[in-house]
Amino acid sequence: MLMRIWHFTRNKSSRLWIVAMLLLAGVAWAGDHVRLAQDGMHDPANPGIKLLQEPGDALSKLPPDVVGNRVRWVKALEQGVIAPRTNIMPDTPIRVLDLDVIMPRTGEMPMIRFPHRQHTEWLDCSNCHEHLFKSKAGATTTVNMFQILQGEYCGLCHGAVAFPLTECKRCHSVDRK
Ligand code: HEC
Ligand code: HEC
Ligand code: HEC
């Protein structure tokens, strides 16, 4: 249904309204660190729940964010507050790439700066290449905001484990001028 509305709205500002409506729905679901008994996954009636650490007890000590899971993960890593293990198998090569790619097909929105360093400090190249993105700037021609909002491309992680899609400017950060 949404797909049809999107295709039949030729007008850019109505499309932005659709995006805005989706986002408001997202904001209404977000809260502070959700307690285990309210997360819809743990059984609040099970006495074992008291043995588990509440997410807030661990996460509230990390650099805070106002959205998503309320943690600025990139900052936490950069400040050394956390030092996650880089590999499980000792012989796995770690590849960090310091390269920003500008993705310009954003209509009237500011362009995208995609930072490799911040991603490859968490992820391997094979998480994205070549099935999600081609390793040639501008070569991935099928990515668009609708697909992303549907959980494809950047939306596979952003809104799921990384900061949510409400934060337009963290991706759309490069002014056209
Ligand atoms: C996780 C990163 C990310 C976030 C957050 C994000 N975008 Fe995008 N957006 C993209 C990418 C990537 C493209 C495609 C760029 C390309 O192909 O050159 C895009 C494209 C677009 C386009 C171009 C037309 C289209 O439909 O593709 C619009 C308009 C747009 N985004 C609006 C928004 C708005 C409004 C928000 C916030 C509500 C937002 N975006 C949040 C990554 C993001
Ligand atoms: C989180 C996803 C992600 C990861 C992980 C990732 N990349 Fe990319 N990469 C991208 C995106 C997005 C682009 C831009 C594609 C486009 O513009 O069509 C890109 C583009 C590239 C390019 C083209 C740059 C240019 O200027 O033409 C190269 C080379 C590349 N990646 C190599 C790597 C290597 C090597 C790794 C691992 C060390 C890696 N990437 C990890 C998403 C990723
Ligand atoms: C495979 C998972 C994955 C994909 C795909 C992905 N990201 Fe990310 N991204 C992450 C993670 C994990 C982080 C770090 C956690 C966070 O910032 O919430 C991150 C962080 C970022 C940051 C913040 C960097 C900083 O300095 O704070 C930007 C900007 C970003 N991503 C843009 C994008 C764009 C644009 C795309 C699509 C072209 C994309 N990401 C695709 C996982 C992903």
C-alpha cells in the first residue's frame, strides 16, 4: 500500500510528509533504556528476570544519545570507553579503511557522506561489499530513501542496530553549495 502511495505521489513535498509520518510513529515507540520486563521479549512473570542486568544499568554509563538505543557508539569506541574484541578467530584479518564517499543522488537534501573508517572499526568489508554496495563511488544506482526506510541498504543496520533513520543530518551532512 505504502509503495503505491509513494509511486503515485509525484510531488516531492508529499513524499517528505510520508517520511515525516513514518518518523513520528518511530519517535512514539522510542523511550529511555527500556526495562527488560517491558521489552516484549522477556517474560515479566518469570522470577529469573531479576537475575539479568537491566540495559540501562550498563548503557547509561556510555556516551549518551537522544535517539535509538541511547548510546553514541562511535564516540564510545573513540573515547576508549569500550574496547570490543576485534576478532574471534585469531587469524581473521582486520581491515580498517579511512575513506569517505560522497553519495550525491539526494534530490534537494544535502548529499551523503559515507565514512568507511567508522564502519570498518565495527564491520568487515564483506558485510557490505559487493552484495549491498559496489566498491566504486557512484556505481550503486539502485539505493534510494524509500528502500532504506523499508530496511534495505543503509536501513539494514540504521534503525535496527545503528542510529535510526530519523537522524537525517547524520547521513545527509554535505551541503550542495
Ligand atoms: C543512514 C543514512 C541516511 C539517513 C539517516 C537518511 N538518509 Fe536519505 N538517503 C540516504 C542515501 C544513501 C540516499 C541515496 C544517495 C545516493 O544514492 O546517492 C538517500 C536519499 C534521499 C533522498 C533522495 C530521493 C530518494 O527518495 O532517494 C531524499 C529526499 C532523502 N534521502 C531524504 C531523507 C530524509 C528526509 C531523512 C530523515 C527523515 C533521511 N533521508 C535520512 C541515506 C540516509
Ligand atoms: C557499512 C557498509 C560498508 C562497509 C563495511 C565497507 N564499505 Fe566500501 N563502500 C560502501 C558504500 C556505501 C560505498 C559507496 C558506493 C557507491 O557510491 O555506489 C563504498 C565504496 C567503496 C569503494 C569505492 C571508493 C571510490 O572512491 O570509488 C571502495 C574501494 C570500497 N568501498 C572498499 C571497501 C573496503 C576495502 C572495505 C573494508 C575495509 C569496505 N569498503 C567496507 C559501504 C561499505
Ligand atoms: C552493515 C551495517 C551498516 C550499514 C549497511 C550501514 N551502516 Fe552506518 N553505521 C553502522 C554502525 C554499526 C555504526 C556505528 C553505530 C552508530 O553510530 O549508531 C554506523 C555509523 C554511521 C555513521 C556515524 C559516523 C560517526 O562519525 O558518528 C554514519 C554517518 C553512517 N553510519 C552512515 C551510513 C550510510 C549513509 C549508510 C548507507 C550508504 C550506512 N551507514 C550503512 C552500520 C551500518
